Amino acid sequence: MEVHIATRQESTFPHLSRLCTDFNFQVMQSPAEGCDSFRLTIQEQNQERQITPAFSQLELLESHVCSHLVDILHNYVFDAPAAH
């Protein structure tokens, strides 16, 4: 299930918000063994490609994206495999 992130100005998760609003990324939530997991994905040719590992909290995903933002965008722009 896709998680809708608020606009950049209102978002608690500014990096996730920017990737979702300015680029073609999605934050996906899925149940995993009794708890939710969150990951950053992108749709490519009608297939979902996972960009980040799964995290148990959106805050942890935001922190990971913040730390790896340059790599994520580089891979997106140059169509390289995602860095984790």
C-alpha cells in the first residue's frame, strides 16, 4: 500500500516528500511478520523496483534517505542499480 506524504512545506519527512513530489518515487508500506515495514520504491515499466531496504518506522526510512540522497538521485538519473 502506498503511503501518501504531505507536501514539502508540511511534511515531517522532507526528503521522502521531495522524492515523491519532485520525482517518481513512492513510499510503500507492507505488513511483515506482524509489524509494518516502509520502503522507497519506483515504478518502472509496470514493475515496482525497491530503492531502499525496508524499515520498521518512517523516521528510520527518512534518516536512511537523508544519508543516501545523493546516491539515490544519482542512480535514478543515470539508471543505475540502487545503492543501499
